Amino acid sequence: MRTERPRRHGGGATSGAAPGPGARAAEHGAHKAGPEPRDAAPAVSGPGLRRGATRRKLFDAAVTLIAEQGFSATTVDEIAERAGVAKGTVYYNFASKNVLYEELLRDGVDLLATSLQEAADRAVHAGGTRVDALDAMIRAGLDFIAGSPSLTQLYVAELWRTNRVWQPTLQSVRGRAVAVVESVLRDAVAVGELSEELDIPLTASALLGMVLVAALDWLSFQPHRSVEDVHASLSRLLQGRVSPVRPG
Amino acid sequence: MRTERPRRHGGGATSGAAPGPGARAAEHGAHKAGPEPRDAAPAVSGPGLRRGATRRKLFDAAVTLIAEQGFSATTVDEIAERAGVAKGTVYYNFASKNVLYEELLRDGVDLLATSLQEAADRAVHAGGTRVDALDAMIRAGLDFIAGSPSLTQLYVAELWRTNRVWQPTLQSVRGRAVAVVESVLRDAVAVGELSEELDIPLTASALLGMVLVAALDWLSFQPHRSVEDVHASLSRLLQGRVSPVRPG
DNA sequence: ACTTTTAGACTGACCAGTCAGAACAAAGGA
DNA sequence: TCCTTTGTTCTGACTGGTCAGTCTAAAAGT
């Protein structure tokens, strides 16, 4: 599928079809009529139905398939099959393949930002320094990536692509993750733990990149190593480093 | 296209078609007959013909399109159009879309490894320390990425995908790039500039990741900044850091 | 009673790859 | 200088498989 340039498929956008029950679509560009997906927000929850479980299954199936093959190369039939549901179910739960993907990204990466934030808060509340907080975030990042390598994979593959329909989604999520790191860095500078010359945004993305790439490399090429081990190495790289300027 | 699982298209693999002129193919799994691509090696050169120029144009067109849209979402027709040639020309010059992509990756990323190596050598020969060499490599990396952001994009999107037909190609190239960094790190440790506790492979990939991600972020989100500026920031991050262990 | 899932046939656009011939270049030949 | 020849490179209409998305009637869940 060309993804970027929307097609207009099938029976001409359900032209003039009977409105069917509940046509309250008011999100995403333009839905159609029919039994369609009622709301996009509650990704996995909602007033007690099976939908939550089904959506979860679809996310899980989609994330691994897409990480392996790429978005366009992954077919809806495959996703349905791996999730163990009928193709129609996919379309009952998501307006389109694109929407499924977009919600998947949002759902997943939200978790990362949250997890980083919590790790930082915990470290600071436990009386650690800001650098300790950074270290805790590295650990949290590694744990998260180890737990969802496919998702990380997707994230890395998509983030810097411009012109994709789900770019806005990704950008906003990226913003959240980076913001967490940046705020810790800012605090650290304010408190005097780090040099004032520090370029906050750039350092934040460099750190994120360091963890991301190191983690993916670890999982791909040295999977036998333990998280602790990897964390220790990165930590050493950080500890000696993001500290106050040295003379010279 | 499903890319990973090869299709079998068109008229049954040119069944029994007239061999046509020059059928000396002896590379790539199994070519067919016909006027086909004569050799894959000379990406852009060769005994004086137009092919070189055409291939270059196709590489250029393909790299940007694929960086923007992804491999499967990019059609051969688009590539041909952007390159200003007919679709048939693509297939005259490359056995398939896959092969085009593979050669493109090889061609491009080879340049990166070479450029890193040269930068390192230059720094060392100029009498600098190993850390200076690392610094020079960061700079070379930034320059390279700034010059070919699309290529970098592709690289990042593909590297950790398993199960792709061009994985071997990428792996070998990645190996070359990482090897350059690792050798400098190893030297530095040997000479005593860096701690012996340093985890060479992991640090190498972390550094590469740092530069990669920082550069892509820079180009995407703060394009107005100068290379010098970005380099300085990363350099600071490095200088204070990958140095001998500190007490404590 | 209402919501969700099923199986799968169907549609229409789409796209990788093909092929027969046209355009082009180099090297004589008159 | 102007053909003719021969091999190379390019062209674009065409073929046949593929896939997103639709639809239906009935079954399953709550």
C-alpha cells in the first residue's frame, strides 16, 4: 500500500449506504458508517467488553510483524492471523491499518515516557542526585527496551521520517520522552551538578540515542549479556562524564 | 510487495525466451536471460557508457524516496520518475528492486566507514591523542550524516531488522564502521588513554548511536544550528568523559 | 437485547517485473 | 561529410498476482 497517499478503495466509500446504527464518528479525518470502531481513545479498556483483549492481541501481533517486515510489507491478513482473529475483526476494532498502527505507537511509547518519568522521580525522592536520576532513567530505558524491542525498533525506524501520516503522533510522543530527560538535565544544571554550558536539548537526544542504539545493539548482537552488565557500562560512560566541567 | 518472501511474477520467469545478446550473468542467485544487468560490482563506473550516470541518478532518487516512505511503500515507478528515466531502465540496470536497494546501501555506507577511518588516521598522524581521533571521527560522522541524511535514515531504520533479505549486506557494512571505532578505542586503552575496564564493543555502539541520533535530531528539529555547534556539544560530552576512571 | 466476532467471497486499485522495439553511440566505408 | 552496421541503453504499454477494505448472515459472548 502506498500508505502516504490515501487510496479510495472498495465500494466508493460506502456511498450513500444506510447509516446503520450509531454513526457518531467524530475523530480521525472521516470515518464511514456501519458497525465501525466506536472510539479510538480507550485503547485497551472501556466499559467491559471483549474489545480490550482483542485490541491488545492485535497490537501485539502488529508490533512484531511490523518491526520485522516494515509497515507496508505487513498485511492485514497476517496481523489478523497472528492475532488469531478474523480479518473483519480488525476492521471492527480499527478504522484502518493506518489507525491501528497509529494507536499502537501512541499506546506503546506513552509507556516509555511514563516509565522514564517514574524512574527519575523515584531516584530523586530516594534522595539521590540528579545524575543518579539520569542513571536510573538509563536503567529504566534499558528495561523497557528489553521488554519491548519490537516497539523500539519501530520507533527508531519511524521517528525521523518526514511526510508520514502518523508523524504528528510520533512527534508528540517523542516530545514527552525527551521532555522528561531535559527536565532532569535542567534540574541538574540548576542545582549545580552539571555545567551551565550544557546544551540541554542536544544532550538529551544524544543520551536517548546512546541508550536506544546501545540497547538495540545489545539485544541484536550480544543477547547473552545481562541488563546489569550493559547498564554498568553505559553508566560508567555517563558517570565519569556529564559531570561539571574539568579544568582545561 | 512482501519483499521478504519473493514473488513469482509476470510471464513465468521468461520461460524459454530467446537468450538475446550477452547472457553472461554469473552473480546474484539466479538471473534470467535477456539484455539484463551485466555486472553488479561497478556501481557507477565501467567501460565508458551512460550506465554509470544512470545508476547514480537511480541511487539518488531511490535513497530519498525510500528514506521518506520506506522500502515497500516506494514504487519502482516513482523511483524511475524521480530519476527521470523509464521504468524499464531500472530493470536494465538492476536485477530487481531489492538488488537496487542492496547496492545502494553498500555503496553509501561504505563511504561512511571510509570517511571515519580517514578522519581517525588523519588525527593520529597529525600527532593527536586517541581521544582526539575519536573526536575527529565524531566530526566526520556529523559531516557525513549532514551530507547524506537520507542514507543515515535508511541505515537506522534497517539495521536492527532481522529477517530481511539485505540483512547480510547491512551487517557486514555495520561491522566495518563499528570496527573502525573499536580499533581506535582499543588503541586508546592500550596506550593508557582510556580505562581498561572500558567495554569496547558496547562503548563503540553507544558512541555511534550518540552521534547518529544526535545528528538526525539536529537535522530534523534544529536544522539552523551549525555543525561546529553540534560537534562542540558532543565533543564536550565525550571529552569530559571517556577518559580514565576517576577516583570513587 | 445488545455487542462483538466469524468466515470468506469480492472489488478495484496497485505494482513488480517483462518484452519488443526505438534511440543512441562508436566504427568503419564510400 | 554522410550513410550503414553493430552493439548498447532506454522506453513504456502490458501482464498477472497482491492486498486494503467491504459486506453479509449467523454465531458467540455478556
